[in-house]
Amino acid sequence: MTQTSNRFFDEIGRLMNDTAGVAQGLKREVDAVVRHQAEKILRDLDLVKREEFESVKEMARLAREDNETLKERIAALEARLGPAG
């Protein structure tokens, strides 16, 4: 009886180990599918990447600075020319 009992528990242990391995493999598969779908959805939304956004943001900042400098130069030139009209 002890021999049969040990064999039974060995088989149960092997079955549990196999089940755990299958569950881990299934989890990896589900993670991969979910990640792929999320990436596809983000691509379809046509979102910009962080680097591109930061680059355009910096370009806008520089353009505003240039605009302010040009406004100051125009005001100085107009002041030198005197009142218009």
C-alpha cells in the first residue's frame, strides 16, 4: 500500500509541476498578445512619441524667443524713425 501511495503522490507532484509550467507559458503568451494589441492600438491612434513632442516643444520655445527679439528690434527701429504719419 505504501508503494502505491508514494507512486500516486509522485504522479500528483509531477502533474502539479507540469500544470505550473503550462500556466507560466500561458501567462507569457497572454502578456505577449496583450502587449502586441496595445502597441497596435497606440500606433492606430497616431500618437506622437515623447522625443518628437519634446523636440517640437523646444522648437516652439526658440521661435517665441526669436519673435520677442524681433519685436524689440522693430520697436527700436520705429522709435528711431519717429512717429508714423
